[in-house]
Amino acid sequence: MEITENIRTVLGDIPKEQLGFCHSHEHLFIAKGTPSQTNPVLQIDDFEKTKQELQVFQRLGGKAIVDAQPIGCGRMADWLAEVSRQTGIHIIASTGFHKQSFYPEDHWLLRWSEDRLATLFINEIESGMYIHADNRDPVDRIDAKAGLIKTAIEEDRPGLMAIKLLNAAAQASLETETPIMCHTETHRQGIVVAEHFMKLGVATENLIICHLDRTLEDYSVHKQLAEYGVYLEYDTIGRFKYHNDEEEADLIIHMLDSGYGESLLMGLDTTRARLKSYGGEIGLDHMTAKFIPLLRQRGVSEYAIADMMVHNPSKAFTRKKRRGENKWLIK
């Protein structure tokens, strides 16, 4: 059986070795809409300002960004493709879904069946992403494709709607072998969602659990997830309303010392309030200019840093396409 490994970016597939230094969770553009009505910082809609931010990131050695805004709630897929063309930054875009509060009650994503949603997610990965789908059913599609399935969980016990959405994402992942990323509100919800996807047959190496570092009181949950084989994404760096960067470094060093360095991904989970070009407080350069030097000062090796920023993302966001193998699609 022939196995090819690549990463699907908005400008096409690349070998995983070409990804380079990667932030594993950012938001480069978010259109005005329901998310920004919930929180005004969730409006990032100035092309030139985002481009400036990416150029600073690039000058400091940045090569790739994962954009974690999915269809139907402000994703600007056409702008992601264009800013990638203009800057040369590899951008991995997301299909899937976000928190239910980011969608009006009558939104198509909440109305559609599990199978119909799965088909949509598959189409966005295999054929191209839809645009102008925030306030109407998806119709207009561009050539740029999604390379990731975003999901979200907000409760320790997901309700029927959440289960439907999670199951649709699992279908799409199993059919396309595309990684799943999951937003969590608490680190313990990471256990819930990981176990749900595992029961559906999703390989643990295709699971990325976000925001696990928002609360730091229980490292055992992080270790349990790492033992499952999922990727742990730490993206509360520079988010001082949660904790300072020294405390973030404590967690990372503990996980490295415990032998879980190959499980860790890092990003900044940017919003309008966190991008310098929009007048925000830190910018995409915070990782390279501030946080990684802090890790070095704390004794973290260059090898470990390369794992978290280069090697682990190149594996986590890879699509493994097996030719000649029958697909199993959950019914």
C-alpha cells in the first residue's frame, strides 16, 4: 500500500518537511458578524494590517500559520489564500465548526443533518472552501482548500447538537484522513472530546486539543492526554488575563521533563486585541521575540523548541493518504 504524506495549505499541498516554523493556532481574519457581536475583538478584517503582522512574523523566521476560524462564523477563506500568495507564508485553513454561540439559532450549520455536514466538510477539504456562508447556505466556492477540521466543545457533557457536530467532523476526518482540532473551555473537556473521537475510530495522532493551558492547576490531565497519543496545543502564551508567561513556561518544562515533548504544539490564539498591527498588545512576534527566549533562559533546549515549533506541527497537520485501501465512513 502506497502512503503519501502532505499538508494541505490554501495554496496547495506541500511535503510536511516544507512547513517550517509554525504557529499552530491563530486567527488572521474574522469578518464582522455573530462572533464580533459576542466579543468585538473577534473582528479582524483589515487585509493590509494582517499582512503587516505576517511580514513581521516572516522576518523573524516564521514560515507557517494555522488559521483556526471555521466556515460559517467569520472565516475569510479568499483573504487567507491571497495573503498567503502575497507573503509566502504557508497557511492551513479550517473547515468544521466553532462554539454554538458563534452561530444564530437558525444558522444552516445547526439545522443540517450530520451526514450533510460531513459531506460539506469533506468537500471543503477535497474540492475547495465556501465563502459568504455566514448568513446563508454555502453556495460560492473557491479553489483554496481546508487542511484541518475545527471542532468545539463547551460542556463536560455534550448535548445532542454538540454530538451531531462532533460526529460529522469524525466522519469527515475518517474519510479524508484530515486532522481534527478541538476548542475546549477547560482542560478536562479535552479528555471528554478525545475519548469521544477515539470511540468513533479517529486515530489519536489526528487529534489536536486546544487551550489546555488556560488553567494550570492539574498537570495530570495533560499527561493523560499525552498518553492517549493526542497533540496538546498550548496557546495561552501572552494571554495575561489567564496567567503570566513564567507560569506557562512552568507547564511546558514539566511536560518536557516528563517525556512528552513530542506531543506539544504552540500558538498565540490571536484576536484583534492581541495583534500589534491592529493596536493590540503583543503581536505574532511575541512567540519568537519574548516567549521562546524565556524558555531558553529556563534551560529548554533548541531541540525541544524545534520539536514544538517545527517537527511536531509537521506531523500533527499531515494528511496521510492511503491509496488502495477501502475507507470506513461512519454511518
